[in-house]
Amino acid sequence: MSKYTTIPFVVLFCLPHIFVKAQNFDINLLRSINKNQSFLKDQYLELNASSVTAVSVGVPAGIAIAGFIQHNKQLKQDALYMGGGLLLSGIITNATKRITGRQRPFETYNFIVKRDDESGGLSFPSGHTSSAFATATAVALRYHKWYFVAPSYLFAGSVAWARMYQGVHYPSDVFAGALVGAGSAWLTWKMQHWMNRRHEPVVTVNKAW
């Protein structure tokens, strides 16, 4: 048996060990985040987690309203692409939840404290985190100033931390949610640019002889 034919067997042998290590890291990190409770964290993180829908929907809606009031085509397009990114993020997130079927950590481990009204649902990936990062990335891609980018990602990161602190998501859930949200925003942003280039008028230059 050549060394090349032994590689698949080595990989198959190591996979369970790697999976167990990753799962242990996941739950140990969650436990360290979840166990240290304080009134300030309760209030701040609950505020972030509970406002995700309002912020994620409110940002593109507000930009759309401003676009219609000012008759600004660019603002209308920005609102459409931000809303599209949020919608795509939600579709991918919910489809992945159904495929993986992962239970929430407080349902699996009795030492995880639940600090949220979640009564069930599926854990992987985090829907709150994907929505927050879809909005933050959409804002960052369109408005490059630090005073737009920094608060957007501070909010998204706080939402991700809150979902772990509340015991309703693993670190891997929020990491995957952040990737889904940011990736969805980036895809719709690239699509908007592609569509804009397609509709740009072709300029012909007449040469004078």
C-alpha cells in the first residue's frame, strides 16, 4: 500500500478526535462566557440582542424613505441591496438550521444558564448574529467612514456575545452566523455593482479626421 492510499485512512482515523476536541473547545468557551453574570452585562447585552430585528429592518427602511423623500436613486439602490442581503442571510440561516438540527446549549447542558426568553428553536447558525453582521457589513461596504463602520460592528459583535452570554448559542453558532451575514451582504453588494455596470450607458467617441 502506497503512502498516497494511506492518507484517506489517516484522515478518517483523525476526524473523530478533531471533532471531539473542537466540540470541547466550543462548550468550554461558552461556559466561560456564560457563567460570569453581572447587572451591567444583563442590561447591555439584552438591549443589543432584543433590538436586532428593529435595527436590521430599520436601517434599509430608513434609507429607502430618505431616498424617496429626496428622489435619490442611489439611496433607493442602497436600501434595496441592504434589504436583499438581510433576506439572503435569513434564507441561508434558516435552511442551515433545518439541515443541522442542532439543539440550543441550555437544552443540552444543565450547567448553561439561560438568560433569554427562547423556548426552543435550533441553534446553528445564530440568526440574530447573521442579521446583525449582514447589516453591519452592508453599512461598512457602502459607507466607509469610521463613524459608520465602528458602531455597526460594535453592535454586531455585542449581539454575537449576547447570544452566548444568554446561553442560547455556542461560539461556533455565532461564528457561522457572522460569516453567513457578512457573506450575504458582500454577495448582494457585488450583485448591485454588476447590475449598475450593465446599465451604464456606452459612451462612443467620434474621432475627428
